[in-house]
Amino acid sequence: MSPEVLTALGDIAPMVVAVTGFGVGGWVITTWMRIRNGYPLENSWGKPIYPQGSEEKERIRLLTQENAQLHAELGSIKDRLANVERIVTDSGYALTHQIEALRDNKTTN
């Protein structure tokens, strides 16, 4: 190689290194921000990459199981509430309270 070509390459090399460094640094910062803010990472095709660790899978399984238990408990609470509403709005319940109130008034007089 001639000295002119080597001089030109020597002048261009710092720019190439700087551009490459900024590109890699930007990629690292972007990935770090995605992880920090809870966004899924992406592969080279833009599709999300989900964790493959056994700890994360176990955590997801436990959360799914807890969610199912809470749904079942909420269903039973709704059923119990419907029964209580039916009892309270039932005319026999009100009638029983009125009779008891009359008995209480009779015993106090």
C-alpha cells in the first residue's frame, strides 16, 4: 500500500471506531432501559423474547395457580352474597323482625 492510502485510512479509522462505539453503546443503553422498564426483549426479527429460566416459569405457574384460587373464592363470595341478599329482601324475614319488635314493645309496657 502506498503511504497516501495508509494516511487516508489513518484519518478515517478514528471515525469508524467512534461510529461503531456509539452504535454499540446505544444498543446497550436501549436494552438496559427495556429491561429496567419491564418491556420484553426482542430478537433480530423483532419478535419478543420471553425468559427461559426455570425460576421465571415457576413464578408464572404460582401466579396462575393463585389467580385460579382467587377466582374460585370470589365466585363463592358472590354466591354467599346473593343468598344474604335473598334472605334480607325476603318478606318473611321482614315479617319476623316486625313480630319480634312487637313482642319487645309488649314486654317493655
